[in-house]
Amino acid sequence: MKLYIGNKNYSSWSMRSGVLLGAFGIPHDEVLLRLDFTPGAAWRQELAGVSPAGKLPVLVDDDGFAVWDSLAITEFIADAYPDHAIWPRDRQARARARSLCAEMHAGFTRLRTVCPMNIEAFLPEVGQTLWADDEALRADVTRLDAAWREALAASGGPFLFGEFGAVDAFFAPVAIRLSRFSLPVSDAAAAYRDALLAHPAVEDWVAGAMREQDFLPAAEPYRTAR
């Protein structure tokens, strides 16, 4: 299989699929397309021959079948590897994990907007200002914290449903955001954040991001240079 991804430093959607595949040791090749937001950018032209949606990530199976969108990729992998606990085995826990993934996929808009993923950049001063001034950001983090605490209390941790699964891969970029912007969370949420950051698949992705040594101005609202 091939997983087409954007810059590891910036592409949170790519990170979800990449971390999931890495966490379960599923063989695949990464095809990294350097993001460029100008019209007619080379990566868009290359991706046009792979996916009609024109967005990353895209998973291409061994027979050339393409799946796009991180949620669809997750379900495709879960179907292909039923022996792996991509989703919790318990029916209700599985439904709750899917609900949280869908909420992450469609929600937390303010958090994702004002705290874009930028693995190499530590911006605690920016985070402090945003936290003081942005009520919508605080509301997103409050909801996130409550969702994490509820799942952890039910499962006993260290991950949301006990062992690492798809839902944790989906929240890995959020752990990056909380860390890099130093946003305040409860002790339970902080412990889960740190467990995510310490997971080998997340550490591997972060190491790859740090090796990129790239700077995309369009993805940098708070810096003018590396």
C-alpha cells in the first residue's frame, strides 16, 4: 500500500492515518507531497492522478484502489485487518470511539483554526494570549477535556479505550496542539496527552516532521521564518 501525505510538520489529517498505520505495524510506503497553496501547485497535479477529491491523505491499496479521507481510510484498514483492534471490541465502546472520531473530524473548529498543527514550533506565549482572549477556543478545549476524561474514566486508560486505537490516532494532532501552545487542561487530560506524545508511532511521526526542515508561510500565522 501507499499512503500519500502532506508535510508531516503541518498536515494533521495525514498524521492521523500515518500514526494509525505505524501503530499497528501495517506495511506501507509513504509518498510525501510538499504542500504548496499556489494555483496549479505540483502536488495537486500529482494527486489528481490518484484521487478525484484532490486532498490528503490518500491510501492506495496494492491493486491500485484509492481511499481518501482519514475516516474512510481508518474503516478500510479496520476491514482489511480485523485481527487488529483498530476499534474497541465492545460494541458500545466501539460506537463511542467512532462518535469521538466523527466529532474530531467535524468539530473543534476554533481550536484547529487558531492553533494549527506545527510540530517544530513551540508557541506558549501565543497560546497564553489566545487562551485569555478567545472564548470559542476555551469552549473547544473544555469539551475536549471532558470527552477525554469521560472515556478514560470508563476504560481506565492509558488510552481512551484502554489500548491504543483509531480514536487515539485521531487525537494525536490535538495532543501536539495542546503541547505546542501550552493550553491548560485537567490532570487526567494532560496525562493522556503525554501518553499520546510518548507513543512510538507518534514519536516516529514527530521525528520525521523535525527532519523536514521546511517552512510553509501559508501555514505559519505566528512565525515569519523557522
